[in-house]
Amino acid sequence: MNVADEIQIAPRLASPTLGHAQRQRVAALVAQYRDAVVWDGCSAAAPGVAVIVLDPASPARLATLVGSLDQDAIVILPFGEHPAFDTLKSKLVIHGTIGAEAAAAPHQLWWGGVAPLSVRTGMYSKAGTLFLSSYRSGSIAEPQLMRFRSYVDLSGLDCVIERLPDEHRSRGTAKIDFILRQLETAQRPVFWLDPAAEIRRHPVLPQSLGCDVALHRRRGGDIDPAALFFRPTAPARALLQAWRDLALGYPDLPEAFLLDQALILTAAQREIEVAWLPEDYCQSDPALRDSSTITIDRGGFARGRDQLPTRHLLAARRFGRPQAPEPHLIMKGIDGARGAITVALRHVLGRDAAQLPGAVEAIAEAFAADCGGFSKLELVLCSWDEDIEAVMQIEDNGWVLVCEPAERLRPDAFRTLELGRLTMRSSLGPQRWEAPAIAPV
């Protein structure tokens, strides 16, 4: 079956724009099942079928869908950036996401199921992944470090353990540099583990997946920096470089928060595939130690600077999407006098939430067709008026265009926009204007 054709027949939607990596992942997911169906918004799911969900639905109808899923079921959301899918995501376990990339892939692909990710059937070599760990002098007790080495030896893992240089605190990139260096040298996947980890069994899950990176989010929504998997791919290197740049620019912020922000920026520009590891890969509950793959000793690992500093981001993170004023999509234009422009799509949780994908595609296509002299586009999805205010309060002298999901930008929209009709980013609130080159659906 042609998955693209199956998606195109969905009511009220033209063919969703999926990028090459996204289409490949959808095809691979569907190939594991006997069929794929686009959910009609009310029916139960048949056994052994991959379910593609294009439109948000009421909680009662979602309960019907989720209640009909078996343990091996998969649910695929081609428009995973849409906040209206948060309710459905909250009832499932996230397996993976693929980021957005320009007009060819303006959406974020999301998929998950009732059960967490598990190792696919196959043969795997212990030499297929290089395990890494690093520490600073005095940051971990010698007995704990020796215990980590013993776990590595008992598991027969190929591992490089390095003591990081005592660099100036304002730099803080030694760990990232170590991972980048080993990734380039080994030319195979690397799995960084904190030396406070206990390896209970061979952690083969990330190796069995075709992802660029594999990470773990705690229940609160923040990334756990104790277990980080990277493949030697361009998107993975881009994520590491973005993380390094942020670490240089903001040395006082927690590394987990900086990695989180680096992932948001990378996923807004590249089709980076992220696999989300289950809890047994970062288990800290002593009662579940025997059933875990990797156990983290929080007494040795938690050093007081690995939490997100702001709680408003965490709800969105649990659902695998950015939170305004963070961008869902970033596109490069040309260097020009107009500078950068942010398009804020407001009221995305309106009465007809199915309009949002079409609006996202129209904005991306218009900027790709003619950027109008703007150097960069940032597309932000805003659910509430407070989200718009957050966008406007960022002082970077950029321009802001506020649109509704029911509106569509024409191909010449950015060229014909008059700066006098836009709002400066440094303003305290949006102004009202009659924006040219915008037409209702």
C-alpha cells in the first residue's frame, strides 16, 4: 500500500507535506503491520493496523480509539506539532519524532503506542555501539567510578572513559567536545552514560532503531542528560553543535536545559529523528532496579544544575513539541535590510483545529517562493493570547506578523508586506492592521 496515497484521501485535507525522512519512517512503521488506516474520528482501531490520525477529536472519541489499541499498536501523527493532539499524546507513550525542515517538510512527525519502545527482532553486535563516559576531577567518588568500570567489563562493552580537563567554568563544553570527537573518530553510534549509572543489561534498544539520536525525558518533561545516544549523521552533529554553541553563550544554565533548547532549534530546521527511550533506560527507583536496563544513582548523578529553570516549558515537552515563543519552523532567507520576521499563528486551538496544517504549509511555501528580503522566518504556534505577548516581548528588532489558522498567505505575501503594517518584536503587544497578500480559506 502507498502510505502517501492513504494519507491523501483524508477528508477536508489535501496531501500533507511530509519530508523524505518522514515518509521513509512512516513507510517503515506501516511495514510492520498488515495495513494502515486513517482514523475516521469515531471508530475503534482494528487489531494489527497502524493508525494515522490527521484531525483532533473530542476526549470521548479519543477514549474509544485508545481503548481499542493493543500492546503492539502504533499511532502516527503527521501533524505532531499541533497542540490539539496533546490529549491523545497524553494517553500514549511517545516512541519517536522527526523535526520540520523548510517547505518540503513543514510539519513534525510524531508516533507512539500504548507500550514503550522495545527492541526489534534482529541480530546485534556489542561492537555496533561505542559507549562513552566522562567526569571531572572530584565530581565522582573513586569507588563509584570503579563500579561503573566493572559494569562495563561484565557486559563486555566497548567503552571509552575520560577525565575531562579542568577548564574554566565559563566554557563548559568539554563533555560535548568529547562526544563529538569520539563520534568522528569511531564513525559508529556512541552512547554516553553518566559514570553514576549501573548497566544492568546490554542497552541495545537505541542500536536497534534507525534514529539520529535517542534521549530520555523524565516524567516532568525535562531531558535526562545521564543517557545520550548519537549516530554519526548530519542531524545528530547539528544537534551537538547547537548544544555546544548554547553552552558557550549561556554557561550558567543547566546542561539539560541547553540540550533541550538545542533540540528545539535543530528540530525546527532539520528532519532530525529522535527516539525517546523508556524509563528502564534511566531508572532511579530502587524498587525497579532489577527490571531496569540502566539504573541511575541520583545521589551521585544529580548535581543540582540538571533541571529546567522554568516550569512552563515542561507540559509541552511531555507532548514532544515546542512551546511559544519557541519556533516550530525556522527557514533561512537572504541577508537584507528587512531582517528577520516571525509569523505567529494565533488561536490554533480554535473551533476548526484542522485548519492549522494548511496554514503552516501556506506560510512555508510562500517564504520559500519569495522571502521578500527577510533574512529568516520563524513560525510560532500560539494557543493563547499570552503566547502572542511572549512573542512580542522578545527584543531582537525583528518583525512580527500575526495570522489566524483560517488565513492563507499567497505566494507573493512576504514581498508585498509593508513594514509599516507589521509590528516590531520589541513592542509590548500586537497592533491591528489589514495585512495584504492574505486571503481567508
